[in-house]
Amino acid sequence: MTDVIRVLIVDDHPVVRDGLRGVIDGEPDMQVVGEAGHGAEALARVAADPVDVVLMDLRMPTMGGVEAIGQLRRRSPSVRVLVLTTFDTDRDVLPAIEAGATGYLLKDTPRDELLRAVRAAHRGEAVLSPAVAGRLMGQVRSPAQDQLSGRELEVLRLVAAGFTNRETAQKLFISEATVKTHLLHVYAKLEVRDRASAVAAGYQRGLLVPEER
């Protein structure tokens, strides 16, 4: 039997939580193991019961999503956080990703895309909605002092497309260890610490282009 992805829903609107529970519990490989109305409650839930993926809103009472993401990163680094919110402003997107979110989606994301994103986040893959990727690209920063090599850019593009390290290695005909080395170089040059932040920085610097939908 395939392992079930244990999902915690964090949103201050009960109607939203109910809707998400209905979508997720209908999947054979997913199960909602809890709900929370704010970040502090989410931290308590994760501490009490095993959770794989947290669907996290951002603007909530008591403790917002960004603070909760940062604390989860420190306390439970194996838990993946997928932001699901209505806000795509600069002051929302970047802090959430920098705090450690694996992905960032908007609440108008189609059901099937949301489910794919949960599975991708569980695998540790970076997930950004096209609107968020476009916004990041719209605020291009100055290039990194050391530009990415052609191979490093290829690896970053495949990571942004959702490929795992193993799949990337197969597509580029290199070893998985080499892919990991390239990623470490990418992280250093873009001054980030994980896949989601690398993808976000790639869009910001104009190294990546959002896919047409």
C-alpha cells in the first residue's frame, strides 16, 4: 500500500478548511490529519501528531503564516509547507519563501493542480503558481556576482519544472551526485538555502521564465 500523505490544513476560515478537507480526503494517497485556525495552533498540532505537508494560509490572527513557517522550519524540518493564500503581493511571497515554504499557491488554483502540488511538496519539490512566478520575475534583482554555468542553469530549470534529482540526472545523462553538487553551487551563487528559494531567485533574476498556461 502506498504511504498516505498526512496533511494539516491551516486557515482562519472554517468554510475554507471544510472545502480543502473535502478535496484532500477524497484522494486515496492523502488524509487530513488535523486543522488549525492560526499559526500557533498549527505548531501545536505538528508537535502532537505526525504531519507530512502543511497547507498554510498567511494572514491569520494570533500568529501569521510566515512566522509559523519559520518556526516549523526550525522545529520540524522534515515537514513541508505549501502556502495557499489569496495574497500574491511582494510583502507576502518573498517572506514566506525565505522563511522556508516549499511552495506558494493562490486559492484560485484548480483542484487537480492543488493535489499535484501537495504531492510535489511532499517530495520536496518547489511549487510556484504561474502568477507568483510572474510576480517574482517582475522584480528582477541584479544578477548574482557569479553567474550560473550552463549546466547549473539546466539543473535549475528542471528543478523549477518539478523534476526530482534522479529525474534530472536521467535527463542530463549525469549522476545524481553531480546534480546535487550543481544544486549546491546554485544555492551558493543565488545566496539561498533550498530548492524553493532557488526557483524563486531564478525568476527574480530573470534566469527562469514562467510557463504559458
